Amino acid sequence: MQSVIDWLSGKKSYIILIVGFIFNLGVITGWWATDNATWGSIDTLLVTLLGLSFRAAITKSGPEIK
């Protein structure tokens, strides 16, 4: 499990961006149909996850506070 966590380090933001891109591209091109409420809910979830991953990355890259 630790090896998976180590592998994901630094890649979570990119994974969320790729998933969001594929989802929105699929909705726009008609690969799958969603109503506006579902589309908005999934987009909101993806933006929230992306914001959390950016926040974690900024905290992780900042100077160590003692």
C-alpha cells in the first residue's frame, strides 16, 4: 500500500485533470448523456478534488515550519 501512495505522490492533480477532461469531452461530444444537474455535480466534485490536491501540493512544497 505504501508503494502505491509513494507512486501517487505528485501525480494526483494530473490524474484528476485527465479524468475531468475525458468526462467533459465525452459529455460535449455525446459519448454519454447526462442532465445538467449530474454534469454540474460531477464537475463540482472534480474541481473540489483538484483544489484539494493543489492545496496539498502547496503545503507539501512550502518551507518546514518548526
